[in-house]
Amino acid sequence: MSTTLEALINRPYEYGFVTDIESDAIPKGLSEDVVRLISKKKNEPDWLLEFRLSAYRHWLTMTEPVWANVSHAKIDYQNIIYYSAPKPKKKLASMDEVDPELLRTFEKLGVPMHERKMLANVAVDVIFDSVSVTTTYKEKLAEVGIIFCSFSEAVQHHPDLVKQYLGSVVPSADNFFAALNSAVFTDGSFCYIPKNTKCPMDLSTYFRINNAESGQFERTLIIAEEGSHVSYLEGCTAPRFDTNQLHAAVVELVVLDNAEIKYSTVQNWYAGDENGVGGIYNFVTKRGLCKGVNSKISWTQVETGSAITWKYPSCVLLGDNSIGEFYSVALTNHHQQADTGTKMIHIGKNTRSRIVSKGISAGQSNNSYRGLVKVGAKADGARNYSQCDSMLIGSVCGAHTFPYIEVMNSTAKVEHEASTSRIGEDQMFYFASRGIGGEEAVSMIINGFCKEVFNHLPMEFAVEATKLLGLKLEGSVG
Amino acid sequence: MISSNSKVILEVRNLSASVAGIEILKGINLTVRSGEVHAIMGPNGSGKSTFSKVLAGHPGYTVTGGEVLFEGQNLLELPPEERARNGVFLAFQYPIEIPGVSNSAFLRLTYNTQQAHRGGEELDPLEFNDFIQEKCKIVEMDPSFLDRSVNEGFSGGEKKRNEILQMAVLDPRLAILDETDSGLDIDALRIVASGVNKLMTPDNAVIMVTHYQRLLNYITPDFVHVMRRGRIIKTGGKELALELETRGYDWLDDEYQRATPA
């Protein structure tokens, strides 16, 4: 590197940022200096700064995608604060100080008391001290050599692993939002499962409580070495409020020979009010690479929140005999918009994929499934089965299905099934005539509709998800 | 078993109802006492099924006049789920399928909802399993049906048996069987009918809506009512059903018209 260039790169904050170095936030807007500042604040190695800068430079040449079946006001990317250190929230002394609406939600979901306190940021009893819980888990994981930490910690302590795999599944220039994330991501999760290790517990972001505020540009990287196995849980059913309207996360999974990652998400970000005011824009890039032979990735998602969801957890089936799965429930109500689905890219021989998507639309919402099944020329014996079911509640919501199928190998077998149904008066009357009222009936119908997906969720998630759907649909039926 | 001293369960007075602005029921009068079996017969389009749905509270029908007292209480002001909890049961002509919801979970929810309403004891899944196994015997239903989704993939006969199983679970004061015999072969008909007979007590009552006399061979009615154009035009004993079987309905029409000049 020439000295001039080096000087340029290292030039500190000549646009007046210097004075801000001690404070928690930097001014609004995005520029190369902001990217450098983020990297510097996080004490990152040069290669990571380079990764960010090249992403940023590429992002400048890109335009926001317009193909999704969603509409929103133009996002002003210069009106966003791209870095602010997690501010410690004011601890509340007791549950009496918590927003009653939040308490009602916890009640309905049946969240255990100590969790409620933790989620509502109430000081937690000594017995249930979250930090000690976290520590216990960390010790247990360390015993078998599993690394589970924040992304920032991983950059500091395991830079070689991060360098090897970061951007290897979702390249920094992959798409508009992934490029933005690559330039400005602040934190996220990192997980490494060593060879022939079966993770002794479900890894939950919930236990990484000290990093709960990972911000709007979250970055997750999970690596499963040969013969390993991990189940990863993201999110929680409790509603999450955030002042940042735009969220653009990137999740990368890498699975080597005979290994498996099961990734489960329950997303319940603030969806805006009944009139569609406010709410999170959730533009996420999630992709897994089945790099090794006989590897497997299984995505399960329950998407109930956000004003806009733009999300396609995908599998690149590179290794021979690898398997990709996608199980999804997406529920939209009021004015929510969801455009979600998956991509299954078959490259290796005898690769298999399975897609089960359940979309539920209520209110004036719009729910789209968008999925690509692509079979490459060398993917002999590839097989895919897709099933997309939509359910409508009321008469002014929308359900759409956009399946794309590209097959370049004549030995491939691809099946697609779709159905649309409506919760009608007669169904509701059947329940009523057995003494079951409106909301309970809808909840039961919906949960029956989603059962195939819920069966793939870890037990406690499944129970909560069941209640969550009922809660989200409250008042949407006569 | 039946005497005029038996308690009145249902009192329908001059009930009229419409759907989409078209009047279907035009003044129905009917009194049902505990221990009684009433058959309502009539040709297609006479309003039989509408009558049963109106009693159960189907939201698609508008009551335009008259009143219905159920155990002395105004039934028409209650939403359908409360009518059910109070003891009105409707066995559907076309039972609805509920994919993904197991029959046992559905039955247990209905049972516990009912129990909560009556102040009775609710059952956990294990206790309910014992309870439901016994009930299954009433309609000779294989317990494997409990694990299947409600009515999904059931044959016509299995669906009807499942309706009677629900009746057995809910133990209604008044059961309305809407064409429960339609689509049943003779064996299924016998099983369904014998199920209903086993569930009859001096304290409850049954209204059977049917086209055909054959169901009445198995469940003996105390009264047979003939419906025609939204009215009950004739009431008799079980022999009336046999007469209808041989003579059809038209003669009744003529008789009714003579009796009530326009």
C-alpha cells in the first residue's frame, strides 16, 4: 500500500468528527469517513475496514431494489445515524413502572416472570441474574470448544475465522441492503461449532443478553465444521420496539461435510399502528451455504412483526447430497406488508430441498411468497418440493405467490403445490355452535394451518408462537 | 315418559327469518318438552335447514319476527357460542373440515369451554383421553380418529358419526340434527341412530330434520311436523311420516290451503 493511500485511509475525521470521538453517537449521514469511524471505534483490523469500504463503494453504485411487492416512502439514507454505542437503558425498579400494554402481552404469551423482567428491563432478582445464567452457558459451551459470542468479540479474539468466512456466503456487493450492512454493521452474533461436535443446547440470542442492543445493522455468522450440529434460535415472541425504522441484517451460515445447522426465527418487531403509521422496515439477507457433502440447513421462521418484511432465507446446495429446508409462517395484519420466501440453489448432485410456506393475511395487509428453485446443469438427481398455502381473513387483504423455477438439468424433479383458503362464516359458525367464540376459533384454525411449520420449531418456541399468532390477530375477526 | 307436565325446553313463537332479504321462515310455532323427539320433514327448500341454523344462531340469517325461548330464556339475543354453552347443539348436514387441528384437541376444548361455563370440572389431556374413549364407543368410532384432523379426509358417514360424538361430549339439553341421515349407508345410519338413542334421557330433547322416513325407523319420534314454504303445515305422530312416505307432500299442501284461505 502506498504511503499516500495509507495516509488517506488513516486520516482522522477531518470533517469535524474528531470532537465526537468520546461521545456515543456520530452525526447523521453516511460517507466513507463514517465507515472508517465505525471501524475505528470498534478497533477493527485493516482487512475488515477494507471489507467495509469496498462494500460502501459498491453500495454507492447500486439502487434500492423495486421488484418486491411492497411500497413505502423513500428512505433517506443520509438521515440515519449509523453508529451509536449501546446506551444503557434506565433500569426500572419494579414491574409497576412497565408499560401496561407490554405487561398484557407478556400475560397473554405466558412469558415467565423473570423473563418478563429481563425483557422489560426491570432489575432481575439475584436468583435469576441473567449475567450468571449467561456465564453458566458460556462455560458449558467452552468445555466442548464451541465459540458463541458477539460479532465484535469474534473480530477481536477469532479474527482468522471471521476473515475466512465473512462475506463468503453473502458477498459484500450481493444486493443493496447487504452492501449497506457490510459497510456499516455494528454488531451481531458469531458462532463456531468444531468438528464432530453436537451443540449440547439450543443457542439462543436471548442468552447473549449483554449484547441485546445490537442495533439496526446486525451481522450473524455461523460455521458448522465437519460432522457438527447446532440449533440456533433468533429473536423472541415478546414485542420489540426500536427507534430505528430501517433494519438491514445479514446472516451467513456455512456448513461443512456431514454437518447441520437448524436456524429458527421468531420475529415480532413493531409493526406500526392500526393505521399503518410507524413500524420497522425489515430488509434482511439470510443465506446458508451447504458447502460439504451430506450437509444440511433448515430455516424455520415465524414472521409476525415489522411494517415491511423483505426476507428470503436461502440455501446454496453446493455439496453433493446436501439438503436445504425452509419452513415459514408469515402473518400480516392491519397495513403490514410482507414479501418473503426462499431461494434453493441446487449445484451439487442429488441435492434435495423442501419448502413449506404458510402466509396469513388479515386487515388491509399484503402477504407475498416469493421463491426461487434453481437447478444447475451439474445437479444430477436434484429434487425439490414446494408447498405454498395462503389464508385470508376478511375481504380487503391480499395474498400473492411468486414462484420462480429454473431447471437446467433434465434429471431434476421439481414439484410445486399452492392453495388459498379463507376463514369463512361457516367455519366460524361451526366453532361457535360448539361453544367456541371468535378469537379462540381463529387461533385454532390458524394454528392448525401452521402446524406443519410449528412442528419444526423448538418446543418452547412453538408454544409461544402459537399464542403469538392468536394475539396478533386479536380483533381481526368480526 | 312424556307428559304435558314435562318441562318445556324450547318454545318457538311465530318465528320468521330471512337470508339476503328473502324471507324463508314465515311464522313457525313449535313447543318441545324434555324427553321428546320431534321430526321435522318437508321437501327441499321448505326451510327445514334454515330453521335449525336460525335456532343455533347462524349469522347469515336475520330473524325478522317472533321469539324463541330456550328454558325460559330469550335465545335470539345470545350469540351462537353462548347458545351452545347453554345446551343447544346443532349436528351439521355438512360438517366443516379443520386441517391441522386434532379431533381430540378440538373435542377437549369444546368440552372444557362447556364445563367452565357450567361450573364443572375441566379435564387435562390424560383425563380427557379416558373420558373420550368411553364416548367413542357410543358411535362405534375407532379411537384412531381422535388423532386425525377434525373431519379432514373423513368419509360422509365418519363425519356424521363425529358429529354425534361431539353431541356425546357436550351432553346438550337440545340437540338439533340437520339431515344427519343424508349420505349414510344402512350400517352407518344404524350406528348414528343408535348413538342418538343412547344419548336420549328424560331431561333432554331432540329435533331431527330429515327428508326421509328411514331415519325414523331407528329413532322413534313423538311428533312429526311437516314444513312447507317456511311454515309448519301439519303436525302428527310417527304414523304421519309413514303416510308421507306413501303419499308425498302435495296432498298436505292442498289440505293446508283449504284450511287457511288466503
